[in-house]
Amino acid sequence: MAGRQTVLEVQGLDVDIRTPQGVVHPVRDVSFQVARGETLCLVGESGCGKSITSLAIMGLLPGRATRRTRTLQLLGEDLSRAGKKRINDLRGDRMAMIFQEPMTALNPAYTIGEQLAEHYRYHRGASSGQARDRAVALLEKVGIASAGKRLGQYPHQLSGGLRQRVMIAMALMCGPQLLIADEPSTALDVTIQAQILRLLADLQAELGIAMVLITHDLGVVARIADRVAVMYAGEVVEEGPVQEIFATPRHPYTRGLMSCIPVPGRTPPGGKLGTIPGVVPSLIGPLEGCSFRDRCALAQPACRLAIPIHGSDSGQQWRCIVGAQGTPA
């Protein structure tokens, strides 16, 4: 967003994971940035690299994974050169993450209050009383009634919706400037999903947080995003303002995703939705050209070569041999 401070800048992010079958490349040359008060949605089907991208940013990759990047900056600080202690100091303080499944992210052996207070005391040097007051205030802010009593409860004593609200409160304890939410509403029923998404949007607007929201639900994207980055097979294949992506999707994969969504007033009851034929290619070993070519109706021999990145005046970019006019560049 013009005029707003860039909180997170990612350029040329790659992640490789060693396996007995070979080296997997789940994230390849991913680039995006997020400004203060902006929501960027990472979209794509399961296994496209969304969650691995977020873990790479947070410094939480598994031991077999290797991260490489041209630029990885949080408020101008180079995270790629930061040591383990510095990353630990930043994580939970200036950048925080809401994980996909709160029942596994919360420790069943500790009370909600203990888990909320722990990293606030670590990062702020606060007393137990100060940490408790902060925890109560955050639980109330995320809409949990009788917040003081909840501090003594364990995760299994809370519903899925309450556990997710606790995760949001935990992420906000130290007032982060970057919040990564990894499918925060996936395990919840539809009514609670809407409440959680509205809560995140309200908190982000109130606190001016830069937010990266990971999802595969384009309905969620339409409601909450400022910009969208569409991922396929570890790459960002299209990126731009949410209105542009929905109105004029440029990449064949993005158009395929859009065709799978029923449109009120246009899709007849019982009518057939679009599908994307084929399967995602293996990410083991060297990868060349367009990863979507075997599933694309517009595929040509040139798709096996280096793929150019096109752009529009509105800030929309897409990785495809098909240019702005719908013809090969």
C-alpha cells in the first residue's frame, strides 16, 4: 500500500527438504511484501507451500530443511542473517503466528494463564501480576467472557472456538507488528469461522498489524484480504490487489480456482462446478518451466522453458507465457 511502512519483505525465498527419495523443493523463489495495516492472503490447494513459507519466515523449519533467500526483512532488519537468539527475541514479540490447530498448538499440561503469561514475561520482563493483567485484558479483547476464570483452565476444557480465541490472544500478548495466521478457522464450524475472521479483521484494523493470512478458501479471501498471492507447487503464480485478482484473474491456475466456486445468481442449483484436471507435479528433484503446464489447456512447448513474470498498471503480476492480452508473450 502506497505511503504505508513495509513491515515484511520477502524476495526469492527457497526452501529445500532432504528426504530419502531426494530433495523436495516445497517453496521456490517466493516474493511478496506486506505493509502496516495490510492483509495479504496466501492462497492455494493443500501442499502448495503456504504453511512452509510461513514457517520459513518465523524460523520454525524442521531440521532437515534449508532456507535460502535474497531478502527477508522485518521492519528493515535482515532475518536471514539473524542468529538463533535474535530470532527467539523477535518471535512472539515483533512477529507472531496463529497456528492451524489450537488443540495441538496449546500445551495440554499447562493452564491457559500459564501459557499466555510465559512469553510475555520472557519478552517484557514482567511480573506474574502484570502478565496476568495483560492476559485478562487480551482474553476480554478477543471476546472471552469471565476471562479471569479462564486463566485457570486447561485447553481440553475449552471449545474449539474458545481455544482459537486463546491462540489469537497469545499471539497479541506482546503487541506484534507482523501476524501470520495459518488457516485459523479451518477446524471450526461455519458460524465460529465467521466470528474468528471478523475478530481478526477488527483487531488488525484497530492495532495496525501487518497480517499474512493463509487459506485455501477464496470466500475468506474476498472478505478479508487487501492483496492476494496465489501459490501453486511452491511458487507464487499470481499476486495483486484482491479486486483485480477476482475481477480479472490472469494465470490459468487462478482462473481454474475461480471456476470451482459457485456464484450466487449465476450457478444454477445442482449445476456443475469447474474442475482442474490432473494432479500436482512431484516437487522432488530439479524443476524447470511452468509447474502447471501438464494441467493447463493453454500449455505450449515454451512452457518447459523459463517463464516470464508479467505485470499490470494496477500492481497485478502473474508468472505465465500468456501476457496481458491473453496471448503468448
